[in-house]
Amino acid sequence: MQETPPKTPGANFTPTSRDNPPALSVALVGFGTVGRSVAKILYELNNRDGLLRLTHICNRNFERKKQPWVPSDVTWTDDLQTILNSDVDIVVELIGGLTPAEELVRGALAAGKSVVTANKQLIARHGPDLLQFASANGCQLEFGASVAGGVPVLPALRTGLSGDRLHGIAGILNGTCNYILSRIETDRIPFSEALEEAQARGYAEADASEDLDGGDARAKLSILALAGLHVRVSPAEIRARTIRPIDAVDFDYASELGCTIRQISRADLKETTLLADVGPSLVPASSPFGRVQRNLNLVLTSGEYGGDMAFLGAGAGGDPTAVAVVSDLMFVAERLAAGSPSTGPRPHRPLQLASPRVSCDFETPWYLRFLVKDQPGIIASLAAILSAHQLNIDAVLQNSGFDKNALPFVITLEPCRDAQLHPALEEMAALPFALKPCLCLPILR
Ligand SMILES: NC(=O)c1ccc[n+]([C@@H]2O[C@H](COP(=O)([O-])OP(=O)(O)OC[C@H]3O[C@@H](n4cnc5c(N)ncnc54)[C@H](OP(=O)(O)O)[C@@H]3O)[C@@H](O)[C@H]2O)c1
């Protein structure tokens, strides 16, 4: 596929000369959506003022990928080993997935090459070990594009916020979920219609389970927890709740509570416990989370000294993600260029990582939405179960006009712990009038 050629190199072109350090050579592995944009930005910005030079592009069956604007001295290959055997300084991994990306990244680091990657799966699964491996080999490993695409939250955690002691990170990390939820909110369309629309517009894959059921967001949360809270937590340890049962009626009831619904990923470090959860949650409609529309990402951090910070922007897309990759390249290149000829570059100090107990036992108010076949005594039965579990009702909301054979109504609860609530939910699901298990969402104030 040929595409619009990039603009000619920028006017601030500074040729590499004897006064400037020689350009560092870069191999791009994966010439897809992000890889093409990275190559284009490097070309248009004239290899970042002579600091970086793209020398290799690796992609399987690369002939169909070739573009006329790629300089003729760039070597094209489909062989990862050619990259590992070459003398490139920095390898950019943009093929995605675990295999063969992990092998490539380990091989590059073992060969003394620094690595930039946008690979969320790889870093969520192997980030702590790879960081240690990079450090042991005197190399750098940067992964700024692996969470929130073009939003520079990981670089901020690495530099701008490294002087703080962070204890909380929360975010809207999945653009697909946010698109779907904000579409249901705006037009009160059914979940299935919002999903179909997201798929038609390319915001959701044909099988969107990873997005809808929270797998994508919890991998990103584990990376944020690694970089910001300095903890080792695998995605599988983080509870993920699906957005699939959210219905237009939930936005009606949420709005009566001054709220809307978003998929929120949150992690709070409390001494030796990491509280972590991903899933749909009620948030105040006027809050930063409540105002994030469509497929944007937002990350909020909470620090002991600096308080709260917010990072908002495009969480995906070739160009925004490529900006994050090229920024990482600049960071690595400047560190490599600053290294002394005798000792070489100074590698990152390895992060001191804790391995806390992981729990989802947050204490919050709750939104419980029931779908019942109407009959006398429903509220009394539910109230009896809640009271037996020492749970306090805050409000009961029931709008008129629904079919009595499938009646949705809401009970909100005063703050209680997740673990205290769940046995009550199980008892309530077994009641004869319940058409479905109740939808239970935390209310984040
Ligand atoms: N796209 C985004 O908005 C975005 C945002 C944040 C992070 N990321 C991350 O960025 C990375 C790249 O994403 P992308 O959207 O650019 O993916 P993509 O469009 O699928 O590009 C991947 C490229 O790698 C090539 N490739 C795959 N396996 C290979 C192998 N074994 N050897 C050589 N080439 C191989 C593919 O070739 P074929 O053409 O043959 O498939 C394709 O050209 C992923 O880790 C992704 O999670 C992407």
C-alpha cells in the first residue's frame, strides 16, 4: 500500500558534522500503523536534527510494505536475526504480541542495543525482568507508548513526577470502552448498537473481548503501577469487570445521582497492599473522568507531596503513538550520546520494586441496579438481606413507565467494602423475582 508521502525534512536541518556527535542508528521492527508513522516522523524531522538515523526496517514480507519516500540507503529485511547481528544502536519493537517480540527485545538487550517498544502485553507480563536485564547489560529500555498511546504519562512518571512519592493512579485507559460508554450516554442507544458503531468506525476489533472485559486496561494499569508506584503486579492479579451489562437505563439512574459511567482503572498503594480494580464505575458527571468523551484517555496521579496531576489526550492512533515512540528514541539517544567514550552510557538505575499483596477490597458507596419481575415485597426482601449483612441503604430509585415484567430499579448503598457486599449480592441473585444478577458498580466521588 502506498500512501501520502511525508513532508520534506524540516528547515531546522542540522547536518551531522565533526562538531556534532555521529547519528545513532535505529532499526524499526514492525512497519504497521505505528511503525510507518515513526518512520515518517523521523524522515520529516530529518532524523531529529541529525541525532538519529533510520538504517533498517524489518517486517515480514517487506516487499509489499516498501514506500518510495523511505530513503534508499535504508536496509529492508524480514529477518530479525539480521537486526540483532547488525551494528544498530537502538531497536524499536513495533510488531506487538509476545512472540517473537520478547525474543527480539531480549536478544537486542543481550547484544548491547537499547530498545524502545510500544508493546503493552510484553511490558505488562515481563516489564520488571526486562528492565533488570537492560540495566545489567548497560542498555536502556523505554516503553512510553505502551500505555495511553500519545499521552506522555509514563515519561512523566519517569522524570517529572519521580521526585514525588505516588500512592494512587487512576485512569480511563481503554478508548474502545470510553467510546462505547460515552455513545450510550449521549444518545441512550443500546450497548449492542454502540459496540457495532465502534466496530464500524475502527475503534473496536471484531472480537473486542480484551477491551470490553477489562483485559487491555488491567495490563496498562499494571504498567502504570510498575512505573509510578514501583510495584510488581501481574495483570492477572488485578480484578477486571466487564462493561457488557451497562444499559442506557443506567445512565438515566446515574444522572439522577449527578453521575455518569466510565470504565475506570485504579490502583492505590496502602502500605503493603495494592488495591486495584478495573471496570465500569459511577463518576460525578462534572468530574475530569465524567467529562472524557469518545476514545480519549485520561490518567490522574496522586502524590504525597505534589498532590493530584492529570494527563489527557489521544490514547491510540498511528501518529499520536509514534510521537511517544520518537520521544522515547530522543530520550535514549540523548543518554547514549551523553555517555563517556571510556565507560559508555550510564544505564538506568534499576527500579527497586515491591511485591505487595493485591486486593480489590476498596471501600466505596455502591450502585446496585436490579432487573426484576415486579411483585409485592421485593424491596422488603432485598432490605432484609442488606440489613443482615450490616449494609446501609442510601437511596432507592425507581422510574415509572417500565414493563412490570422487566423492571429496572436501583438501590444505592452507603460506603462499605467490596468483600462485605459480595455475599449479600450472591443471596440476592437467588431471589425468585431477579431476572438477572444485579449490576453492581462502585460510586467514585
Ligand atoms: N495502533 C495504536 O494505536 C497503538 C497504540 C498504542 C500502542 N500500540 C502498540 O504498538 C505496537 C504496534 O501496533 P500497530 O498498531 O502498529 O500494529 P500493526 O499495524 O499490526 O503493525 C505490526 C507490524 O508488525 C509486522 N509483524 C508482525 N509480526 C512480525 C514478525 N514476526 N516479523 C516481522 N514483522 C512482523 C506486521 O506485519 P503484517 O503487515 O504482515 O501483519 C505489521 O506490519 C503494538 O505493540 C501495539 O500494541 C499501538
